[in-house]
Amino acid sequence: MHKLAKKLLYRLLTLGLLALLLIPTETKAAFDEFFGLFTPLFEVKAAEAASFPVAQDRAPLRTLTVIATAYSSDPYQTDSTPCIPAMNFDLCEAYLTQGFEDTIAANFLPLGTKVRFPELYGGKVFTVRDRMNARYNYENIGYYRIDFYKAANDGEGNMDNVAAKQKTIEFGVERGLTMEVIGV
């Protein structure tokens, strides 16, 4: 839209709003009738906005078979900042405030990629927020490998690394796991 047309539209709307405040009530009905002509335009926009797919419902962009393991915020399994992954996101705080784990580490996908594992978690969406050791790159091992982040709460609002490590041990290794990439 041209700048002149935008200015004109803004001035008309401003005058219309001013008129609504200053004009007697019986004339306001005429304004309501006039502005009511635009209602279908706004209804269409709302219907279009409501039709965007939800990430859980989105068809996968691609499907891969991966080997999955798990890790926790144990400094022996990470680096000197065990709660902060490659994406600079505080995993410990997120777990303590939100109570769920939705992070994976993967070297073959961009950070921020959204994925699902229907065999294990149904429609739950995970985000690639971390990286694995370079020895797990596809070029080195010949297959795609991911790590699920696992955490545990000690019941007093603190991280429990012993319980989290136990969750990683219980998870073990999942071979031939289907991973659906649904977005970046």
C-alpha cells in the first residue's frame, strides 16, 4: 500500500474513533453499521490463523532410523557446564520449572530442529539443543546417533544427578528407533 493511502486510512480511522466519542448515540449506530462491513475480513483472517498446523500434527519432513542413548547433567557425561547445552539453554532450570524433558543431542541436525519418536513417545516433540562428542558423527560411526536428556528432581526443588543417572542407565540403548524430523 502506498504511503499516502496508509496516511489517509489512519486519518479516517482516527476521525471515526473521535466521532464515536463526540457524536450522539443514535448516530453511533450508523458507524457500527459501516465498520460492521469489515467484520468478514477479520473473520477470514482469524480462520486462516486457526488453520496453521500444530507441530505435533505436522507430517514429518523426513524419517530416519537412529540409535538412541541417554545422558544427564552429570559433569562426567557433559562438560564443565552440565546444565547448559550447545544451544545456551538452561536444561536444569527448565526441568525444575516445567517438569519435563524435551531435549536431545544430535550432531547431524541443526540446533533447534523439532523431532518426534512415535515408537517411544507418541506425538511428543523434542528439540535438538545439544551436541554429542565428535566421535559420534555419522562419518565416524556410519549411523545416526542421538542422546535423550534425562533429569530428576530431589523433591525439594533441586536437581538429583544420582536419580537422573539411574534414568539414563534404565533407558539403555534403543536400536532402530524411528525419528521423524518435523521442522527446524
